[in-house]
Amino acid sequence: MGLIEDLAVQVRPLADQFARLGTPAQLGVAVGGFLFLSVFLNVLKQVLFKNPNEPPIVFHWFPFVGSTITYGMDPPRFFKENRAKYGDCFTFILLGKKTTVYVGPKGNDFILNGKIRDVSAEEIYTVLTTPVFGKDVVYDCPNSKLMEQKKFMKVALTTEAFRSYVPIISDEVTSYFKRCPDFKGQSGIVNIPPKMAQITIFTASHALQGKEIRDKFDETLADLYHDLDMGFSPINFMLHWAPLPWNNRRDHAQRTVAKIYMDTIKERRARGETGSQDMMWHLMNATYKNGVKVPDHEVAHMMIALLMAGQHSSSSTSSWIMLRLASRPDIMEELYQEQVKHLGADLPPLTYEDLAKLPLNQAIVKETLRLHAPIHSIMRAVKQPMPVPGTKYVIPQNHVLLAAPGVSATDAQYFPEPDLWEPHRWEKESPLAPSIVRNEQEDEEEKIDYGYGLVSKGTASPYLPFGAGRHRCIGEQFANVQLQTIVAMTVRLFKFRNVDGSNNVIGTDYASLFSRPLEPANIYWERRDKE
Ligand code: HEM
């Protein structure tokens, strides 16, 4: 039988069923009736069948859609409102999946320090990350291999390496502001987030991946990374496999970028290069515990992973810092005076050691991450039923767990006047100092080694912008050095204020996986010295 006849035979019963449904009006009534019935049954189920051994479910009208829209529009508000209604632990429906949120330090500990047999990050993230990063790294390998990969990355970030990064980052910042047409003249108005995204990629690629790779960002790499980025759209949790235009571009970009890194690795080897401080160099020379040298394709894929992990979080944070400074020109002036006082009026070239002499400069980053942590939701798949200590709840295996450390970071119980951006609160004597600073609790945290060096467990801390547990960030120190250097160099060159002179700050865009400022986020800039 031919293909057409074959298809006709398959389709006939369906066509007959539609014909039986009758006119479009009858069809409309049938669909309406079906919708009504499913909403009715869904509500009935929530009202009548509450399982006392599972966390309460956030009320929702529609099955599958559940609370997806209210959560997606403003996750922090969703967490706060439902915490007030249901307590620290509750479940909501996210695209058909039962997602259990557990906020507060206990919740952070339960999820982020969960045992490997209980929770899995890779099960959630691999569909998104593997097509972007490439095979055999991060969430496309057993967790024990990721722990080794994180160890290689962490070991590369030595004090010596940081010492070499500060001049690289400072020079990139100064030369960026010199050549960027939007900063020509004595003053102007600029939409700041795209500028900070560029500064972040130039500084990170140069410091972590070396000058050859950095130079390629002026040519091909910027567009290719943009295509890779599209693979991270939240819609790809469902459509990662689909042959859609943005996925085709993602796959092409992944192959091309990986090849650029692998060619660079070969060239560096052929040159017989020794003694570099960048991350690529360290990974090229790393060996797994089983004696296998890290293959070139894995080095290339880790390079992509590192740059992508750092790019979104650091560029969002630096944008928020600049917007906060524009809303508080007095703090920007204090930052400048701090440098004059501690480094000298001639403001000599910035060094790694100088950063430690600038406590307000450090606090700016800390306070901005408190209010604007770019990762608002950290998810894990539940591998087996998990009893919640101190409660009667058991989280079933088909649930997803969601930690939101931003909730405790903005809780008045831990941070007086939590919604106020006040970098001075990180000084011990400040009336707004959080208890973790007043009691010097930060240094006393319990430490644990998951295979990539000692990290604090974070069990008691309400402030975890870099996460906790086996998946904790290894880029924290790099991000701090990068952000503090960017801020210090920007403050040397400019004064910022809001265009309307107010103290307001723009809202947050939650449309992508990492939250960031809504755009346009314009600020008014003015040069300190004449050009
Ligand atoms: C993991 C935040 C910068 C590399 C994480 C996690 C958080 C985080 C919350 C935990 C995710 C989870 O538990 O699922 C941040 C913030 C940054 C930043 C707020 C900047 C302000 C960086 C940078 C790098 C980096 C610059 C690379 C140089 C990583 C890596 C992981 C990670 C490799 C481990 C993922 C895992 O083990 O599953 N980061 N990060 N991050 N971050 Fe960062």
C-alpha cells in the first residue's frame, strides 16, 4: 500500500470522531464542558483530598498550569506570599510538576545539603545544559566526575592567579570605557545592562581563558555565545530536543565554539607553552583520579560551562550595582573617597592586595547580591521519599525540590529593614548589621568536603547567594575579584545618578533563568576628569 493510502487509513477513525462531534458550536460547547469539568475536579481534589503527610498545595484553578504563571511573573513575591499562607514548606504545580519549596535556613540545608541518593541536580538541568556546554561535563556525567571537575577549576583559582587577574580586569574596564561610543564626551545617558554584559565577558574571558580567546570576542565569539545563550530559555526545559531555529543555532554554536577552544588548546601545546595562570591552562594539564588526562573536548566544554555560569550571574550583579550606585550617588562618592584614603590620592594601578583595603567596595557586592541574587530558584529532583526532619511530611519521589535562599536573605528576622539596600550594614557596628555579622557567625560555619575542597555547609546562614553543598559555586572568589575590580575602576572614572535624580531602582526581569534588571535601565553618567 502507498504512503498516502496508509495515512488515510490511519486518519479515518479520527476524522469520523470529529464528524460525530458536529458543528463548530457543538465542538465549542464540548471543549468548554471539558475545561469546566477538569477545573471542577481539580478544585475538588484540592479541597477534599489533602494528604497530611505531604506539604500543603498552593491553591490553583487549572491542572497542569497550576501556579506556573504567578510563580514565573515574580518568584520572590510568590515565595513570600505563599510562605505567609502555608508556612516554610509548601508544594505548587509548575508545568504539571509537583514542586516543593522549602525556604529558610532549614529548607536551604534540607535541599542543598541533600544526600546524593536523595536528590539530583543533573536530572533537572541536563536537558538545558548538555546541548549548550557539550558532552561529558557538569550535568552530563556522574556527580563524582563533576566533583573532580570542580576541584580542577577551584585549584586553578589560586591567590597567584587572582593577583594576575586584577590588572587584566582593570585594563579591560578602562579600555572598554575609552572605546565605547556611548561613553564619549563629558556626560550622557546609557542603558547600563548591555554595557555591563560586555565588560563581564571581556574581563572573564581574558582572565580565565587567556588573551587569544579574549581577542576572538571582538570577532566571532560574541555572536556564537549569544546563540548558545538562547539554549537557556526556560521554554527549553520542555522543547530542548525540538528542531526549532534557536535550537539549530545553539547546536551549531556549540560545535563551533568547542572547535575554537580545541584548536586553541592544540596551538598552545604545539607552542610548548608553560606557566600560564589561566583556567584553560590548568585544565589542559589536569588528570582524573583514575589516571586519565582530561580530554581536550572536556576542557573545551568546561570552558563554555565556566564562561556561561559566570556571565549571567556576574553581569546581572554588576548591572544591579551600577543601578544601585546611580540611585545613591552619595555611596558612589564614598567609594571614591575610600580609594583616595587607602590607596593614595594619585590612585595607583589597582592590585589584588588593594581590594582587601576597601571594605565598602566589598560590601557593595555583598549587599547587592543580598537583594538581587541572580539565581532565585535552585532545583533538585527527588530520588526517593524524603522525610522532612521535625515535621510529619515526607516528600514523595515524583516531586521536584526548590530552594530559594533569597527568601531568608530578605527576611526581617535576619536582616533589619530587609528591603533597604545599605552596604554599611555589613559593618559590625551598624544598627542594621545582620546577626551573622554581629555574632561573627560567618567564620564559624561547619565545613565539609564533597570532593572539591572544604566548603562551608551553610546550614545556619540566611545568606547563601552562592548556594551550599556539593553544587556550591566555585566561582565565588573569582566573581568577587571581578566585580570589586569593575566597581573600583568605574568609580575612578565616573559619577552616576538616576536620570530623574530620584533614589528609585528599576524592577526585575524574571523571564529568563537568571533574573536581571528590566530594560531599558538608563542611568546618567558624568566623567570625574575632563577627557
Ligand atoms: C554554582 C551563584 C559566579 C561557576 C552556583 C550556584 C549558585 C551560584 C547559587 C549553585 C547552583 C545549584 O546549587 O544548583 C553564582 C553567583 C555568581 C556566580 C551569584 C556571581 C555573582 C560564578 C562564576 C563562575 C561560576 C564567575 C565561574 C568562574 C559555577 C559552577 C557551579 C556554580 C562551576 C557549580 C554547579 C554545580 O556544581 O552544580 N553558582 N555564581 N559561578 N557556579 Fe556560580
